[in-house]
Amino acid sequence: MRKLLALSIAALLSVGFAFAQTSSLQDPDPETVGADSAMSSLREVSIDKFEREGSWAVHISPDDGVITSRLFTGNPAMKEPLEEDEDTQVLGVRVDFFRRGINAFTIKSGRPLPIEGTTKTISLWVCGRNQDHDMYVLVQDYFGNNYQLYLGNLGFTGWKKLTCVVPPSPDGEHGIVQSSAYYGDKPGLKIIGFQVECNPVKARGSYYMYLDDLRAVTDLYDLENHDEDDMLDNW
């Protein structure tokens, strides 16, 4: 009986070891190699270049300070142009804090900015003035649920490109859902704006920051491979 049990355990271990070998990341399954890339068409698209006066609104609690914004002529020197359209302005934001504390302010678009396809990443050029504040991008998913994604810390000098990844929904029902076969066809992700959560020690005096060139990397496979004779489920 003991010998039979030992043989059974050995067999299970050998099967497990063989499974571990075949499922290793070093030995990908040939049936799945290229499946993801073959079913995707990634494109970097421009969402907003901050060229229109009054298209962004800023807000801070009147108990915490005063905030204002305006356009300035300028451009990050390291930025690679995506299109040939005019891009000569940046959005400047100035906050005058009343006192130190746990403060936050928002920069919101006058209208939600839809992104076609399935968004993978969102990027923004920011001049943060070397203050340890944390910046988030505010998004709205397919079902109208609001989320904030961490862009990065503003503790740097000069211009820097901040990028965040949009986490995929695990099941199409939870998390940030960008599409659904059950509710028709409409833009999957919208950018609402940005939120800056201030470092309580650094939130004093006047703080300046500048924004430019909001972009996204999105998967346009379904849109580019949509048959011309196929109907759109948007009625």
C-alpha cells in the first residue's frame, strides 16, 4: 500500500513538473504566439493640445486658496510632434495657497474628451516646478463610472512626459470597462480632466505648473477592420 502511494505521488509530481515546463514563460505555447498582436492595431492619437482659451476650467476649495489658468506661448523642446497641426500654446495654472494643509485642485475639460478604440495608455507633458505633489488623470468608462489614474509625482524641474497605463477590465463587468457587446456602440473611455493632490508641507505660497500635448495610445483594431456593409449598433 505504501509503495503504491509513493508511486502515485511520484507520478503526480512528474505530471506537475511537465506542466510547469510546458506552461513556462520561457516556452510560450506556439498556438498563442502572436495572437495578441495579430488582433490589435495600436495607434498614438492626440486628445488635446491646449490651444483653445477657455476650454479648461480650474477649481480649488475657497477655504484652501485661489486658482487661475491661462494659455502661454511655448512648447516642450523634447516633444516629438505627432501631427502637423498648429501647436504653439501651453496651459498654465497658478495656485495661491492660504496655508499649509491637505489640499487638492482640479483641471477639468469643458466637455469630456472621448478616445476611440480601447485605450492602453494616457500621456501628458507637464512642467511641475519640482514640488512633490501627485497628479492623477480623471477618466470615465463605458458605463459612466469615474476613476482616477496615477500619472506621477511633480517633483522634477522643467518639462517631463508623464504616462499612465489604463488597466484592462478582468471580465468586462468590473474595473474600467471600455466596451460591451450588450449595450450597443459608443466611445469607450473619456478623459474628464486632472487632479493634483498637494504635499501638505509644500502646499504654501504660489505654485505654478504648465500642461501640454495630451495623448493616448489606443487599439483601433475593431474600428479599422469594421466591414463597410456591417451596421453600427449606435441607434
